[in-house]
Amino acid sequence: MNDPCYLTGQFLLAMPGMSDPRFDRAVIALCAHDEQGALGIGIGTEIKGLGFHDLLGQLKIDSGGCPDRPVSMGGPVEPGRGFVVHSRDWEGQDTIDVAGRWALSGTLDVLRAIADGKGPRQWLVALGYAGWGEGQLDAEMTRHGWLTVEADPRLIFDIPAPERWAAGMAAAGVDPRLLSSQAGRA
């Protein structure tokens, strides 16, 4: 009997030669994956010229004394929708625990809490998400394109975005310089 292998709480790293250029060197924090599909937040690319304080200003939320950080490009789906990937020490009205590794929130209460200094200790703000329909990610995993890496929240919170892809590869024991952008056939 084959049990399904779901990847919630792991990272997806785009392999060289990924057919979709939007995911070149992508690092996706997979927040949900089951028989109905998958949802992940891109954590490897920052949106140039958009900081957290800019986003708060657009939402008419006073930034208080919170740090201004870059906003990540979460993915190509609903790029105007915001998400916060954060430590599990804070919970809001829609927060989901991601496999006991980190949490995900998508409503304004988390932004207000961060601005007020009462939010999660560690956080990353992203716009958009990566989504897969029923069986779509499972099928992609059988082709050349994605590498899964056991999730270590330090990749999200402690490593700068431009270094996350290489750090994820290193954590998997992969030297990306030795990878081909083409899949072989046996």
C-alpha cells in the first residue's frame, strides 16, 4: 500500500533548468500540502523598492518602532495578497501552525501586532503565494524541477534572502555547481 507523501513544513528548492523562469533559484516554504493541493510562500526573492514600512503605510497602519524589512515575493498567485511567515510564539485569528516548525498568518492583525511590538519574535512578510491544484505538485515532483529539503526555520529567519537558495542546497548536501539543467533518460 502506498501512503501519500505530503511535504507540509518542508522547503522546495528550484533545480537549475526549472522550466518556469518565475521560479529560477526559488525557495518555497511549503505551508500546506495534501490531497487537495499545495500552498507555499516564496522566501528567496525580495521585492525591490518595497519595505515593510511602505506596506504598513499603504494599509494606514502606524509602523511604530518596528524594524523596516524587505518584503518577499511570495509567488505569482494573488500578488496583492499578503502573508506573514513567523515564529510560533504568536497566534492570530487565522494563524496556522506549519508542521510545528513555523506559522503562517494572512490577516491584518499580525501586521498590527508587529507594528505595536506585540507580534511574533521572528517574521517575514510576503506578497503572493505559490499554489498547486490537486495532484499538481505531486506530478511536478516526479519530473526535474524541485528538490525538497527538510525545513529548518533558520533558513527563513536567520539567512538573508539572496543566500537562502545556496544555503538550502548546502543543507541538502548538494553543490549546485555540479547540477545539470537537463534531466537524463535511462
